[in-house]
Amino acid sequence: MKNVVITDYLFNDLSIEKEIFQESKIKLTSEKSPNKEALKVLTQNADYIITQFATLDNEIINNLIKAKIIVRYGVGYDNVDIKSARLKNIPVCNVPHYCIDEVADHTIAFILNSTRALYKNHQKVLQGEWGLAVPMEEMKSLNDLKIGVIGFGRIGQAVVERLIPFKPKILINDPFISNPVKTDGLSFVEINELFKNSDIITLHCPSTEKTKNIINDHSLSLMKKGVIIINIGRGDLIDMGSFINALKNKTINSAALDVFDNEPLTETHPIRSFDNVLFSSHVASVSVKADKKLRQSAAELVIKCHNSEKLINIVN
């Protein structure tokens, strides 16, 4: 009997996966949160592997004896050494389509909070006070602003679709778009032009050699003073040291972050000390519908491999 290993998971249970694998007579083994040695033992003889956040590095990959596929629960795959997997002829697949609406909605929520000071005004009322909680200059209308969108894949496009009715000017940068269509209020620009002209910058690109730490001392030096930064993409798109300095010197007026370079965010992390940064804990993708779609899609990729069918969403 073939076996699938789920290395780690944050779901309440694995009932969705169990039902799918039982139909194909695949044995399921899983752990909630194994340490590295346990992970090594757990995965060594797996035929198929599904992973959420566990680090499948070179050592883990090279220890695999018969793995035929690694599936990542999610869009990103930073926790898997895809080069080592490729050298062992193990395809790594992701699930890129399961949470587009949720992440786009979360982005718009972050943008509206950043321009309408929703949380700060809420806090002021809770404290028994009345009136504006921020200077009037911080209460902005989106149709007066230029919003820079870095990354125009599925989620970037969904964010832009939601922004258009608010009538801002939208600047888009994506190196993979060669012949973009230009429409009213929507422009495809070089990255430095986006940095220089955007009032709000929202990140929706993958983490690659080109995009890692794309928010750094140099890019921040090009930005308008008082820029707003939104990151629901990848934590390592931001150089955190540069980011904190920019918050201190007011280059960044406010920010909203769902992802971080190291997760979970430690209690003593210096970014926690800023009251002009709104946080969420890597939850932008969450909904009941998205959760079900993610888990079914991951399991179905394993079934495709088990049945020697053509795989989709191979990232390596």
C-alpha cells in the first residue's frame, strides 16, 4: 500500500484528506508539528508528501527514498528546497488558486484602514473620547491617490479589480507582463517609477532572487515621504531593518502586514512598538470555502500522481 505523509498542519483535523485517500487505498500518516529529526524519520519512506509550514530543506529532501511528489498547502513554497527536489526528480506542486478572493478582500481592508484610520478612530471612541483620532491629513480618499501594485498575478489582478471602482490612479509593475493593456487610470510602469510616484504600495509578487527584500534602503529612498506599505505577499519581500528605520524617520506613514520574514512574530520584535502598523497573523487566505478548496486540491494532486496522471502547478 502506498503512503502519504502530511508533515504538519494547522487544521482542526484531516477528515477531508482522509476521505479522499481512503477512496484510493492510500495510507495517511501525519504529525501536527514535528521537530527536524522527527520530520526526517516521518518523510524518509513516504511515497507522497504534503507540507504546510515544515521546512523541507536539502537534508530532508536528500533523505527521501521513494517520494514521487511534494505538495505545498498554499501558494508559496519557500519552505521547500525546490532545487534539491528537482535534482532528485521530485516535482513540487503548490495550490495557487484557492484563496484569491480572500487575500484580495484582506488587501482592500488593509488599504481602507490605512486611509480612513478605522482602527484608531474605533480606539478613540472605546476610550470614551470623540472626534478624529488622527490629523485630518491622514484621512484620505482613494480617488486622490496613486496606488502601486507590485505583482499582477491572480491576486494582484483581483486587487486591481476591487480598486478600480474607488477611482485611484493605479500603477502596476510585473516583470512577467510583456504587452500589458493600458486602460484609464491603470498604467504598467518600471519599478522605480512605481516607487517614486505611489502614495500606497501593495505587494503581491512571489519571493524570488529579484523580489526578496524589494523594500529596502534604496527603494525606500525613492518613495514619497509618508508612503503607506501593505504586505500580504511574502514576509521576505521587506528588509525589516530598513522598514523599521523608515517608520522611525516617517518615510513610511503607516503600514499593514499579514506576513513576516520570521513567523510567528516574536513578542519582543521591534515592529510591535509602532502604533501606525496594523498586523494580522498570516490569515489573509482564511475562509471556510478556501480551507476546503486548499485541502481538497492538495489531496487531489497526490491522487493525480498516484494514478500517473499529468500533474499541474509544478513549481520546480
